Amino acid sequence: MNIYVSRIASTVSLIFTIACGSAFAQRPSDPALLVPQAAAELDYVAVADPLTIPAGMVTGAPSSLAFDKGGHLWVLYRGAQAFAEFDAARDWASSAKPT
């Protein structure tokens, strides 16, 4: 019977802690801190065809990107064509299949 009472007490205290946690949350003393700050505008421009991929090359979703010291972009794809390399002019340079 003692173990049963202990489990009920711990369950009730857990529920109480979760339910009353927001009551003990602190709000900022200055109401101006509740107003979102304005961020600087970013002048990004979408590029229509960012990379030149050879016809017939089938890739999966890209999972990782990296640049090497020569400025080439390496793309790791999920799929049959594992890696692709693009030069600084965004043209396809090489690719590799997993072995």
C-alpha cells in the first residue's frame, strides 16, 4: 500500500508542477521589452537557374553543401548520384556514385 501511495503522490506533484509552471514564469519589468524588434531588410534575390545540371542526371534531395578552397561547390545528394561538384561559374564539374 505504501508504494501505491508514493506513486500517486509523485504523479500528483508532477501534474501540479506542469500545470502551475507558467504561473511562476517571469515577465519583463519593462513593457517595451514585449514589443518585437525591427530587423534590417535583407536584399536577397532569387536566382532562376542557380546550377547547371547535365541532362539525364538524376539526383535526390540535397542533404549537405560545402565549398572547397578552389571555390567549387560540393553537393551531397540522397540518392543514386551521391556527390556533385560545381565550379565557381555554377557549371557542373564532376559527380560520383557510391560504391
